Amino acid sequence: MRLSGILIMSLLLSSCAQWFPHTYRFRMIVEVNTPQGVKTGASVYEISATNFTQILSDQSARGRWVKGEAVSVELPNGQILFALLKTGAHLGDMATLSMATLYPKYSTETYDFVEVADKIEDRDDDVLKRAVVQPKRIKESYRNGEKIREYISNYPMLVTFDDIKDSASVKQVDPDDLASSFGTGYAIKRIIIELTDDPVTTGIEKKLRWWASNKGSMVEITKDRNMSNMLPAELLGKHDFKRGIEE
């Protein structure tokens, strides 16, 4: 077979992998204790992962996609708590969060995320159908021959807005201290992940009144306000609230 034929066949195989990825859906439920009882919000996400046929040495060998939107919990004080598509874990997205929660071995052993997506899609015996997200997980690494144990947050990033009409009023919420943002009696009760076949949730832009006019980061980057002195929440973009869904 000529080289051109091999390249074409490789491209076709790579395309087939993208056409038939391992895919699963899950619901994330956020429960918040408030002075008026438990308030909840939920959102359904779709995760897809696949291997690629590498043609070039620097080409990515695998990929994954997240489709969905942030969870919003409407609180009795009139504010809204948002659980974003961004976490503190490795790769920091809903794929990592769901895989580490539904397939516990993923947190303690080295697993290819495509392999884990396959196991979750097939409802493997080691896959949990419903589980509570652990706020922290242990990551082990070696530096200069010394074993280092780090606690990495696997929670979604939590934010709220002082003014829901102004994206620049975004502020990060500490999951261990909701009271400092919302007042006495507010606290995260738990965050639940459960497998589902329900459709992906849409419509969050109806709650974010700044959505239509915002084109980039939450806060405009200017000469006197550059990225080096901005808070993590200020560096967020629209993709942290909604991803992979047509508006």
C-alpha cells in the first residue's frame, strides 16, 4: 500500500474513533442547607472520550469532551449559587469529577480516562451508579526522589454574583464557609453524582442576565487590571458556565 493510502486509512480510523466515542451522562445535584431548609439544584452533563490514531508524533493520542451547564441553586435570600464546570482537580473539569466519583479506583490508581469512560458507559461492576463527591482526594507524586502527598480539590468551583446583571460582580464562594458569602445558616450539605440517560440540561443563560453582552472573561482586562492581579473568579469565562451546547 502506498504511503498516501496509509495516511488516508489512518485518517479514516481516527475519524471513526471520533464518530463513536465512549459516552455517558450524569446528573450533578447540589444540596445547600439554608435557614429555610435544604435548597437544591441539578444539571445533567454528557462526557465523551476516545482514542485517536496518531499520524504525527506530536498529535494528541486521545481526547474528551464535556457538554452541559453549571448547576444553579436559588437561595431564599434572593442570591444564586453556581457550581461551575471547573474544578481544582487534574484537568479541572466535569469529566475528572465524574470519573473520580463514579469509578473510585480512578482516584488511587493510574487509569486512562478513555478506559474509564468505557467502563462507566458499560456500567462496569466497579462503577457506582450514585455517589457523593468527596471534597478532597489525595494525589501522590515524587520530587527529587521524595514522595509528596497533596490534597487536590475535586469539588466544582462555586461562585455567586453581587449583581446578577453584572458579570464583573462575580465572586468565589468557599465550599467550607458559605456563611461568609450568604450569612448564618448557609452550608453545603452534599454534592451528588448519579448516572442517568436524561437529556443534557440547557437554559442557564436565562438566569445570567449579562450573558448576551459578555464576550470574554468575566472582568475586562485592561492595562491597570491585568491577569496577574485578578482573582480566580475574575478569570472565568462563559465556557465555565456552559460548554458544548448551542445557544
